[in-house]
Amino acid sequence: MYMWWALSWLGLALAAGALLRWQAARHRRARARATQEHDHALDAQREDIHRQFHSRQQALFNSMREGILWLDRHGRVRMMNESLRTFFDVTTDVRGQTIMEAFRWHELAALAARLQREQNIFDAELEIQRVRRRCWQVNAAIVTGQPGGEEGLLFVFHEVTRLKELENIRTEFVGNVSHELRTPLSLIKGSAETLLDGAIHDPQQAMRFLQKIDKHSDRLLYLIEDLLVISRLESGQAALNLAQVDLRDLSQRVLDDLATRASSRQATLENKIPAQTIVCADADRLQQVFFNLADNAIKYGKNGGWVTVGARDAGDKTEVFVADDGPGIPPDALGRVFERFYRVDRARSRENGGTGLGLAIVKHIVQAHGGETWVKSEMPKGATFHFTLPKKPLPSTASSSSS
Ligand code: ADP
């Protein structure tokens, strides 16, 4: 009896133990499952945050005008923004490629190698000649993420092509101006020295050198005047005083002013502009356009030749021309005569007191009115300069100021 009792208790105790163990195991499994689910949820959340961060970062980079390039530690592309894609005309996915594979740009690959050594690069200048020459100022840094862990190489590209072009134009302009100033100045100085060395005591010689001084001082004055005009026109400070202008009357006043000069070269001046040709222009500036073109036609035309001004209706514009029957302009110079300081025959221009700025001034004034300038010439049959003027004020010039 006692034995049965003991066995029953033992069985009961074993069953209770097994039940407890099963319950504990079940509990453990449930806890593990809960932890796993929690971890999965956390991972998914983290991934989501990461994805959101990256797309926000990409959107931010894409909104920038600067080019952004991010390489991994091994120099392979991880990310580039839209501006850089446009700069390099990249149409495929270049992630995972090296600089040479993605852009075939040796200088950038060399810059990346330098960055690995120096950690930071400020204001490096890179140039690339593809369809045209383009220049960039590049700043770069090694970006570290987790403490001690390098995340990659970040490059920021700022395009400076236009700035470089302007810098070159400025340097060339300063060089040209210095040259143009130096030539008459050294002739003036040379003449003054010759006078001081004794020529002053010979009335004939003295007169010759004084005339030389006078002529080259005039040249300096013209040059400075033209430089001031062009600088005002280029900086947009020259306000246009727009009004309805009678083209025939205005051009006739210019031809009258040039009559003495024309007769010294036995040139005939003709005005073929129809009466009542009205344009919208700044009369003083337009007078300068006619003066420069007609003066050139007399200067570079032939002795005893003719100079004609005319105009025709061209829709909303009036097309004007100034023609001569001189030797004309060689074909290779036709595209360059409107450039500052360009002359076909340097010596002839100087001899005539030319500054090399007359046609550049014409072009600027016409442009400020919203018109165009061009030249046609067939050697040796003469040259014809054309320009257009709007009949009504353009929206950009309506406020009476040049652009
Ligand atoms: P410049 O002060 O030398 O006259 P411009 O800018 O007025 O400067 O003219 C530039 C050059 O264009 C001149 O040096 C000349 O070689 C050429 N040129 C201008 N007008 C004529 C013309 N009517 N016939 C031939 N060549 C001309």
C-alpha cells in the first residue's frame, strides 16, 4: 500500500516536472520568437531610415549646381549628382566603376590619388577638353563615418569656365591697351628727346617733331575716348535715350560733318536712305555708328571713290548699310573686324589715326538697341557694312537703358 502511494507521488512529481519544463521551453521559444520579430522590425526600420536618408541626400545633391562625386575607399563611384552627370554626359549607371572607367579623366584620377595622401584638397583647378574646353575648381575631402572608419572620398566641382574666359579676355585687353598706349607715347617721347638734343634750334626740324608730337597726342586722346566709350557700353552704364529718329536726316548730318575729310580723298558721299525712315534709337549713339562706318569707308576706300548709305524695310526692323568701292576686306578677316583692336592692315590704320575700336563700338551700340551687325565684301570691289535697328522699342530697351 505504502509502495503504491509512493509510486503515485513519484509519477505525479515527474509529470509536474515535465509540465513545468515544457512550459518553460514554450516560454523560452515564445520569447526568442518575440526577440527575433523585434530584431527584424528594428532591422527593417533601420533600413527604411537608411533608404530615406540616402534618397534625401541624393535629392539634396541633385538640387545643387555644383557637381558632387562620392567614391568609396577603393576609388570606385558610389554616388554622383545630376549636375555632374550633365557635365560629363553620363547616361549609364557608373556605380562601382573607377574614375578612369567612368569618366576617362586622368587628372581627376591623379587628384583622387593625391587626396588619399593629403586628406583634403582645396581649390584645385582641373581642365577638360571634350566638345569645348571647360574648367573646374575642385574641393575634395576624405569623409569619415564611424569613429576610425573611412567612409569615402567626396569631391565638389564648381565650374569656372566663364570666369576663366573673362579672365583671358581681360588679360588680352590689358595687353592690347598697354601696347596701343605705349606706341604713341614712345613716339612722343622720342620726338621730345630729339628736340631737346638740339633739333629745337633748327626751325624746320622743330616743326616736323612738334607736328609728330601733336599727331600722336591726338591718337592717344582718341584712344582714351574710345576706351571710355567701350567700357561704358560693356558695363551697361550707358543709358540709351530712345526716341523716334529720322534716319535720313541723322545720317545726312554725319555725311555733312565728314565732307571735308571726303573731299581730301576726292570721295563722293551719297545718301540713299528714303525720306521718312523712322527708327527707335538713341540719336547721339546712332550718329556715332554712322560716323565710324562712313569714316572707315572714306579712310579705307579708294581715292576718288564713292561712299553710299542706304536703308530698307525689314519687317519690324530697318536694315541700314554703308558701302564703299574700295579694296574691300579679305575673306579670313571678315569674321574678325568687329573684334577690339583687330585691324587688317595695322600700319594703315595707325597712319589714319585709327584706334582699332571703331567697329567694336558700332557693334556694341547696335546690340544695345537690339540689332545686329555684319559685313560683306568682295575684293577688290569694296565693302558693305550692315546693321539693323528695331522700329519699336524692345522690351529690354523700353526702359531707355542699354543691356
Ligand atoms: P580702325 O581704328 O583701325 O579703323 P575699326 O574697328 O574701325 O578700327 O576697323 C577695324 C579694321 O577693319 C580696320 O583697321 C580696317 O582694317 C578694317 N576696315 C574697316 N572698315 C573698312 C572698310 N570700309 N574697308 C576696308 N577695310 C575696313
